Amino acid sequence: MEITAFILTLLFAVLSRTSDREAALRRAAVEIDAIADRPSQSNLAMSTAILAGLILEKDLIGRILRKDLMSDLSVWLTQNADNEVIDG
């Protein structure tokens, strides 16, 4: 599946004024899962998780987005936290 403006819009769906942010994240997850290109899929899942993390609980995000894609986010967050400690 080609990455389209529609899919990129889904990244921000959770942050919108929707009455059901969990459903918005679930819809984004379905679209992300349909992406055949693994690196693109992983990058979009990670970006979606980061944005969703601004307003949703980490456990909920982990249940909705695939665990194998979320492991990439865990590595990134760990590296970022280490850098923040060093820089801060």
C-alpha cells in the first residue's frame, strides 16, 4: 500500500477533537498494518505511538499497535531518554 495523505492524516487523528480517540487509533493501526513496506510501516507506527502518547495511556497504545512495531519505539525511547540524561 502506498503511503498517502490519508494515512499521514491518521497519524494525527488521535489528537483531533474526536469523541473516541481509541477508535481513531484503532483505525490508524488497521491502515498501518496494511502497509507492505516494513520500514515505512514501522516508522508510521512509531510516529503514531509517539503522538498518541501525548493523550492516551502507553498500555492502551501497546494493545492497539502491534507489539513487534512497538518494540522499535521502546528502543527509540530508551536511546532518547539516555541522551536526554546526558544532555540535560
